[in-house]
Amino acid sequence: MRQVVAVASLLWLLLLPWASAIRRSDFPASFLFGTATSSYQIEGAYLEDNKSLSNWDVFTHVPGRIKDGSTGNVADDHYHRYEEDVELMHSLGTNAYRFSISWARILPTHLNANKMPRLPKTEGRFGEVNQLGIEFYNKLIDSLLLKGIEPFVTLSHYDIPQELEDRYGAWLSAEVQRDFGYFADVCFAAFGDRVKYWTTFNEPNVAVLAGYMLGTYPPARCTPPFGSCARGDSDGEPYVATHDVILSHATAVELYRRKYQSKQKGSIGIVMYTTWYEPRTRQRTGWRLNGHWPSRFHGKESSELTPTAELNVHVDENCDLNLQRFFPPARCRFLDPIVYGDYPPEMRRLLGSRLPSFSPEERRKLGYKLDFIGINHYTTLYAMDCMFSSGCPLGQWTQHALAAATGERNGVPIGPPTGRSMFYVVPDGIEKMVNYIMKRYNNLPMFITENGYPQVGEGYTNSEEWLDDQARIQYLDGYLTKVAKVIRDGADVRGYFVWSLVDNFEWLYGYTLLYGLYYVDYRTLERKPKSSALWYKRFLQSLHEDQ
């Protein structure tokens, strides 16, 4: 299979008309170029220096959860090797580094557990601030700044203290808003004098979908037909969790605006996962439903739907997913309330009472909004209507989105395949996605917070086969070319981060997918530059050559 993917990718790359002349000078002088990682995926040291268990620590230790049976116990050992990794960034010539802070390392739940009554009610209830955790991130931030690298910090990149799940169900309880606010407060106070870019959450649209609808991420909650979990409610819990994540974001932003921003001069946003969808069929079709709703609604809340609504439920020639008018993509379910103060009306019509409402006080908090939107983008797929068409898979997210995704049309893939299923190389997609977000959210500042190419991490006989990653170079070249174009066309994009600096623990795939510019030998933890690292370095150096 690996050989087939490699040959197919090479053939596609030879056929694609990509320019290879992209240069650093094609971007604004103030533009941030960096690499990205996250705490659980690279740090290791999972129980060192008072850190307590996170949800991913617990989840990965259950047999069968992770493809190769691995965990993040050691990962890339960044906790002990951060200075070496900062040197790698510096050698590339990057001016920014996106990383996340381990909540369970900053507020380990076992510290001071017997002294909980001493803590003010507005503070974290399950532990004291861990000074050893604060010290680690202080050293990392100071090392970055010493090399001229801007810290770009995410507060929650999937991992949270397991204690929050055990005590009250984490994102299913409004109590989590207070705890997240306290965690944010600790981080702003400890690091905000040097950190000028904050994001509250990384890809909450993925974490909620996988954790509460499909049950494939912690806390592994779901019900049929989405999956077979020990507990959960796939029809209701994803919307409760979404609501609490949005309000936790609002809690942190209000705190930053009122207490820190004027002094620290930073900005704060949120990061969403995005996939662009092209039409699987090109015809434009609309239906007047005449009071009858498809059986896939199962009668749920049908009385709250407009029975005469005219719905276009596929993608038109302009690649604007008309289904968004009916049931917007998950990113909009988070961003619309944050930017506009409420969920898209299409969601309310479809979900009815299953969708929580915002109180007047919550709407006031949402008024603090955000300063920028982070866009994680990797691929483009075809969208197919599942409301009126046959041939769609049952269950999964099609039941609520009324659409399905596929990577092929008439047996032809949408772009060169990669090492990951349903990930294809389609550079046009990032341009279209940025344009869509620009128009929907009034050209708020944007950062491409993740973009990268997955190699298959198994089956090679020696590291040299991973090091010559020409397909990744073509991928980065193509996507950066489109980012430069969309900026010229008026999009306010201010930075770009390659995923990832080093090969790391890739969630359900363990160490079987490799995204790094640097190869990691997990027997020795030695880092070796891939060809893509040298390409990125030359690209960043081209600014000086042009002057």
C-alpha cells in the first residue's frame, strides 16, 4: 500500500502545474512564519515534576484505542529537549512557534487536594498552581524570545485534566467554564508579559465531534449509529459540549480584555479545523419540500422546521456549500456565536430544543468576541447530498449534516493522495477556504495555524526513506503559493505555521503518521532534518537574497 501511495503521489506531482518560484518576499514583512506542535504530542514527561493525568494520558492507556498501541508518555521528550528544539527552529529561520500549554502540568489536581477549602471560590478547585510547570514554560518562552521567535500559545489543544471529567463530566457541565477561566487567568498572569498571541482552543469542532458524537476521542461518549460506547448521547451531548466550549472561550476572552490586554498588548483568538468541499456533482438542484421532510429526520423536532423552506443541499459551481444555509459546517457552529452572538439560524431550525440557548449574561460575554481566527487546513474533499440522494453511509456525521464526504469522483481522486486516508493535495482549497472565512466574518485577521503533509510512518527499512520527503516540499510550495495569492487579493492573513516541527504522536494514529520537518528516531530521540526542512529554510532565507 505504501508503494502504491508513493507512486500515485509522484505521478500527480509531475502532472500538477504548480509554480516553484514562491519566495518569502511574496508575503508582508511582518508576516509570521513558524512551525506548530502541541503539549501532549511532543512533551512526554507525563508524570514528572508534579504533572497530573490528562484525559489523553488515560485514554491512550486503554488497549485498542491507538493504532500502534503507543502513548504520549515520552513522545519526543520535548520537556527535556526543548532547548535543542528551539535551536532547530532558529536554524530554519522561523520567527514564530505555535505550541500549547498542558493544563494538567500547570494545575495538577493532586497538589493541595487536602487543602481545597483554602482556595478562593473563584480559583481552581482541584489543585494549586504547579511552579515546576510554570518554570518549564517560562524557560521555553524565554529561549524562544532569545532567538527572535515569537511564542504563539494555545491554552487547550485537546488535553484537559482527567479530574474535570471524573468530577463533573468536563465539557458537559457549565462548571468547566469557571475552571477554564481560572486556568487562562494563571497563564495570562504567568506568561502574558511575553506572549502576544493567545488562542483559547485548538479545533474544538474536532474534539467535540470525535469525543461526544463518534466516541473516538476522549471522553469516548457516543450512541448508535455513530458508534458503540459505554455511555453517551450522540444526538444531544455534542451540542451541550459545543455550548460550554464557546462560553469557556468567552470567559477567557472577557478576562483577557478586562484584566490583561491593555497592559500586555497581546491578542486572542481561537483555532478551527477546516476542510474545503467541492461538489461531487455539478448540477444545481433545489427542492420545495411541501411540508414533507426526509425520513433521515426521524421526526425529531420536525415541528420546529419551516415546512415550505426551499433548500439547496449540495455545492454549487462557486463551491459555496449551499448546505451551509441549512446546516452550517462545524466551524460555523463555533465561530458564529463568537463573532455574531448566536448559532446560525439553520441550526436552530433543525435542532430545535436540542440546541442550548444563550442567556442575556452569556450574550454579554460573547460580545468580547476575538481578535483573530486560526485556520487549520490540510485537504479538500468532494461533498455529496445525503438528504435526497442514495448511496450515503449511515451513521457517522451524515445523520446530522445530511451530507457525506468522499475523496473520489468517478473513480478519480480529487488530488494526489497522501499517507493518510481522505487527505489529498489540493492547494486551491486553502485559497477558497480563506476567502470563505474572510467573507463570512468580515475579513477578521487570520493565521494559518496548521498546514502539513502526512507521510506513512511504517514499512520503511531505514530513516533515509523518510528524510527525502519531496512530496511534502511540493505540498508546502503549492499551499504557500495559494496563501500568497489570497493575501494579494485582500485577505488579512498574518501568519503561516507548518505542522509540524518534528514527527510526533498523531492522536489515534500514534507514530504511524509523520508530519515533521524533522525526523525523530524513537529509539534514540535523535532529530534529523528532512529535505523539507532544508527547503523551508531556503524559502525563509530568500527574503535576504531578494534585498
